[in-house]
Amino acid sequence: MALAELYTQYNRVWIPDSEEVWQSAEITKDYKAGDRFLHVQLEDGTELHYPVDPSALPPLRNPDILVGENDLTALSYLHEPAVLHNLKVRFVESRLIYTYSGIILVAINPYKQLPIYGDAIIHAYSGQNMGDMDPHIFAVAEEAYKQMARNSKNQSIIVSGESGAGKTVSARYTMRYFATVSKSSSNAHVEDKVLASNPITEAVGNAKTTRNDNSSRFGKYTEISFDQSYRIIGANMRTYLLEKSRVVFQSENERNYHIFYQLCASAMQPEFKHLKLGSAEEFNYTRMGGCTTIEGVDDRANMIETQKTFALLGLKEDFQMDVFKTLAAILHLGNLEITAVGDERSSINLEDNHLNIFCELLELNSDKMAQWLCHRKIITTSETVIKPMTKPQALNARDALAKKIYSHLFDFIVERINQALQFSGKQHTFIGVLDIYGFETFDVNSFEQFCINYANEKLQQQFNLHVFKLEQEEYMKEDIPWTLIDFYDNQPVIDLIEAKMGILELLDEECLVEYKCEGFLEKNRDTVYEVLMEILKESKFHLCANFFQDNPVSVSPFSSTISIKSARPVLKSPNRQLRMTVGSKFRSSLSLLMETLNATTPHYVRCIKPNDEKQPFEFDSKRVAQQLRACGVLETIRISAQSYPSRWTYIEFFSRYSILMTQQELSVSDKKQICKIVLQRLIQDPNQYQFGRTKIFFRAGQVAYLEKLRSDKLRHACVVIQKSVRGWLQRRRFLCLRRAAVTIQQYFRGQRTVRYFCLIGSLVVRVLLKGSGRQAITARALKETWAAIIIQKYCRGYLVRKLCQLIHVAAVTIQAYTRGFLARKKYRKMLEEHKAVILQKYARAWLARRRFQNVRRFVLNIQLSYRVQRLQKKIEEQ
């Protein structure tokens, strides 16, 4: 169909808007090829002459039947405004937070607790095919679990999105689903331990930011291990790039990690008195953002929950207290006062209360600590020089030490969690859940933000390759001619970062970059002076000493595909300095993650933040559009729109569009052949569709065109039916009225005639009787009697007519109301029957499709088994 014809036939388009991104408009005048303006009317009634380029006309709106589809790829017109509108209708009007976009699940954060995650919902999705029920995070989890069980292949669920989009919650519900549907037969309650790891990692790795009250400030990949019966036997957690800088610095309206505030809120409890803590407002490291509380969050109650989950994982009170002592020591270290002595020196008072508490908690020598926080040792080939530091340098050394201690504590806690989740026996398969930090851009982008965005570029590349590989496999399976379509490839960006002499290598060589490079080099080196490390190694506090040994905590002996120490991979490089940089370690761990993901079957969950004010079910089109562009959903849809985005099985097409088929076409026994004949008649351009083995593939806009033909046919049929029914009803009413009138006239005339003859007869008898009696009746008397009879006749006739008219009016009124009541009752019954027929039609069609899919799956399984047996037999014979 020509482009101009489309804009003549479909009169609704999308117009760019500065506030809503896109707004709907109705074409008020037919568009002709070559017109420079499109005459449209906005929804608020505004008339607009919209300037157009004939090669880039405004996007068309989808038919109403497609609005609210649970899969974006089912839309006839696939473009940004259609996707935004569909998501908005589902989210705002229908209160539905999940929508499919092909293999992607788009999850919009409702900022409200919804009753859609209970055990009953989990069991409802268990065993169901993806697409049989409404989109849900449980449907993605079930699909991963089913593919793992069916193919014995490892799976990954990649949860991504901006901070505050709901990634952590989505990952948590995914693991809860696996824990519920694959209960272990042992009494070890492994599933409970897997779920218990979440509150702990959130306490030590999550914080309040301006965008999210519970933002994950590290990446986490959790491998949930299954045995041959596909029951959970254990788990392993790998973490990436903890945001250590948050320990010593928070922006306005942000908080440090939750665990610090939980500890401060519990400071008055007897078991924490020896930590000598106070409120969070008393410590530099917790009050810096000016926000020490979160509305609706009870830090004291959360501390109790954290302690319970520690205990559930088998981490006893002694271990917990060691962790809390380390955390308290970090807070006291942040309050340590460093005084400037001139311009080149600094010092710490040995009587500083916080210094003494810090050293007491970690069992350190306070004199050495006070000295080496303000001095550094420089060792050359010929001599050792002790150089004093300025106050800013000493403060940096203090903060670097705090970050180092917290980083090691975080890794140690993750390691102990992994030990608690370790399992005996052999892992058969696993499902990994990746809760990764989202791509974000701020006015000032730090080194951590650079690494985060680098990780997202790698994940986006993996997503592109996987999605387009699936697209190609679909066309090959259906024997559809495949033409490669250009798409955005971010390989140049990745090469810029990680290739030889890329940004990471240049960072190691102290070279400038485009990000705000102040602090990049120091953060990349992660420098803590050697003397301070030696002091910590000498600590009698075993937890602290263990952090900084030359041989750190060993890797948990997990039976996992890839066993590494959490977030501490090491590059195999002869250059020791390069091996120790944060960027190098992050690149190594990220490469390891990508190897794992590429060795599994990925499933994608794209979390969307609907607004920045955290208002329930408020939809900010600008913010949503930004995120859809960044996470690849719109790019995927753009690729689909350039190929054949709409796909119908032959049975589905026949069921939907049989109304457009002629009796001659329906007489053909092969439904597949009928579909081909009908499409060749309805769509003249053969390039607009392709016939596959089991499906018909349509280009964008063709399903909308078929829907219009179908609605026109139905409308015409409705008019014909209404015309015939109304004519029949009017004829029936007329015949009924005429029959009633004839009957009334018949009885009235008969009665009048009978009464007339009876009166004449009685007069004649009276005359005869009087004439034979005393006197004969005179002519005058006879004439008067006859006149009286005539007068009586007309009087009685008048009275009878008046009474008849009254009765007729009453009868007509009663009949009108009665017939109206009966007609409405009959109409309601017909409407109910019609709705029942429609429901039956769709139910039977769904059942038929489901039976067909089950039979096809059964046949494929038999074929697969038979072919495997033949192949094995052939191999054995060879």
C-alpha cells in the first residue's frame, strides 16, 4: 500500500511534543503525495498545520484493538510513540507493571506494594509456557527454570535499569520463585539461606541516593545451583565494583551504606555499648549528605532483621560482633581530627578520643597509627625517607584507609555468605541472576560511574548479539529470506575503553580522559600506604589481620562453573602495578562475567523508572523514553519494524480473518492454502508478507490494514442485520395491530346488528299484542317509539365509543410498556448469548491453539528422541 494511501485511510498519527514526547492527532484533510503540510487536530481541539517531509511522515497510531497489548512486538506499527502509549495505557489505566517486548520483560516500578507476588501466584505460573499468562517476573523465572530442566543448560536472568527502577526487587522475587518451585529434599533449608543472603548484601552494599532509597552500589551475580532433579542445592555470589567512595563521601540528600545507620540506631542496646557509638548525626561519614533517616524505614528494626539473617546463615554472634566492631571503627576513624602544622605538615593528638577508640576496637598501636596517618615512607635504592604530609594528604590517607577496611569487610562478608551457601555433591546446572547497576549520566561523572557505564556497554553488546541471533534463527527456522539489518553496534566504544592503549590502559599510564578526571588516578590506584597496611597486619584483632595478609581469604570450595574470590580477579600480567589497579581488576572480573553469560542462555528484564518523584503509578513520558532508548528496547523494536514484526500462525490467521474469506475460498480443505489465497487477494504487494513453515510474517502496518478490512466487513454485516431485523419487527407489529383492529371491528359490528334486530323484534311483538287488545296503536305512537329508539342508539353508541376509546388507550399503553419490557428482556438475552458465543469462540480457539502447541511439542520431542537414538546408533556402528 502506498504511503499517501496509508495517511488517507488511517486518520490518527503521533506528533512530537516537548512535554509529553508525543501526542495524538487526527488528520482532518486527506494527505496527497507532495503536500507540505498535514492538517491535523490535537486531542484538545487545537487545529494544526504540521509541516512534513514526504520521506518522513509522522508515525501512525495503532488500531484500538492493539492498544494495551501485553507484547510490544504484536503492535502493527512499531515505533517509539506506539511503545510509550502502550506502556502508559497498561501502567496508568490498567495498573499493569509488566509488558513483554519479544524476549524482553519490561518492568515499570509502581512505587507501591502490589499483591501479585504471593505463593498462589507463583504456583499459578509454575509449569506454564511464557505467553500463556499475563507478563510477569515469575513467567521469566519459569521460562529459565523450564529451559534449564529441558535442555540441561545453564541459564542467566539479566536484570538491568536505572537506579530506582526496581532491579534489586526484581532479582529478589526471581530468587524467591526458584526457592519456592524447587524445594530441596534435604532438611538444610538451602532455599531459605539463599533468600536470607539478600538482606545482608543489601545492608552492606545498598544506600539511599537521590534517585532511590535502596540503591545497590555494587554489581551482583548469584549462581543458584541445582542437582539432577533440579532442586536447589546451594548458591554462589560474585560481586563487582563496590562504590567504596560512598564510605567517606555522600552527596546532598544521600546516605552511607544502610548498615552504618542500623548500627547507630542500635547504639544504646546493651550488646553494642562497648562500640561507643551515638546517633548517625555525630559521625562525619554518616552525616555528610545531611540525610540520616529514610521516610518509612526503621533502621533499628532492620538491624534486628540483619542479625536474624546472619544467624540463619550460620554466622554466629561472635562473627557478627567482629563485623560490627569493624564498622564502628570506621565511623570513629572518620571523626579523627587531623590538625595542620604549617603548610607542609599535619599531626594527630594522641589523646584524640576517636583515635583511641578506633585503635582499641581493631587492637592497633595508637602511636604508630597517629604517626603514619600523617607521614609516608619513601624507599629508594639507597635510602629510606620519611616525608610528612599536609592536612589534605593526611585526610586522603585516612579516607583511603577507611575505604580499604570497608572494602575488605564487604568481600569477607560475601565470602562467608558463600561458605554458608556451599554444597556437597556435584552441581548439575545453575541459574544465574545478575543485578547490575544501570547506565546513568550525571552532571559530574566519577571513576565509579565510568566503570559502571563501561559494564553496561559490555552487557548491551551481549544483548544485541543475542537478540539478533534469535531473530535470525526465527527466520531460518521458518525458511524466510533473511537480509541483515544495520543496528547500533557499540564495539567502537568498548574498544575505546578496553583495547590496547584504550582508556583503562591510559589511566594506568596516567593519561587524561573525557570524564571528570579529578580523583580518577587515585581511585584507580586505590592507594593505601604500605606502612598503614603493615600496622593493620600486626593487629591482634583476627578479623582485621586476616583482611591484609599476603594470602587473603581463600576462595570458597564451591562446585561452580567458575570459582573466583568475589570481586577480586587478578590479571595475569608481568606488571605488578597494573595488576593492582581497580580498573584492571574490574576489567578482568567483567570479562569473567561476560564469559559466564555467553556460556548460558540469557533472559532479559529491563526495569523502568516511571518518574523521579517516586509517585505511585505516575508516568513521565520523557524519563521513560530516555530509559527505553538507553536499554535497547526501542532499538530492538526498530529492528523488528524493519523486518517482519507481526507473526501469526496459520490457524490464528484463519480464526481471526475467516470473515474476509469467500465461500469458494472456504471450500478448500487446506487452511494453510486458504490463508495464502486470501492474502494474495487482500494485499496486492507480495513484499508486505512472507509465508513461513508454520507462520505468516507481516511487515509493519499490514495487520492494521487487515484489521480495518475486518472491522469494515463486520460493520457492513451489522448494518445488514440491523436493517433486516428492524424491518421484520415493524412488519410484525403492523400485522399484529391490523389483526387486532379487524377482530375488534368484527365483534363490534356483530353485536350492533344483533341488538338492532332484537329491538325491532320486540317492537313488533308489542304492537301486535296491543292491536289485538283493547285499543290499536296509532301511527303517531309508533313514530315516537321509533324516534326514541334512534336517540337511544346514538346515545348508547356515543357512550360505547367513548368507553372503547378509553379502553383502547389503556390497552395500547399497557401493550407499549409490556412490549418494551419484553423487547428489552429479549435484547439483554440476545446480548448475553452473543457475548457467550464470543467467549466460547476465543476459549475454543485458545484451547485449540494450546492443543496444537502441545501436540507439536510432543511430536518434536519424539522426533528429537528418535533422531538422537539413530545418531547414537550410527556413532556406535562407526
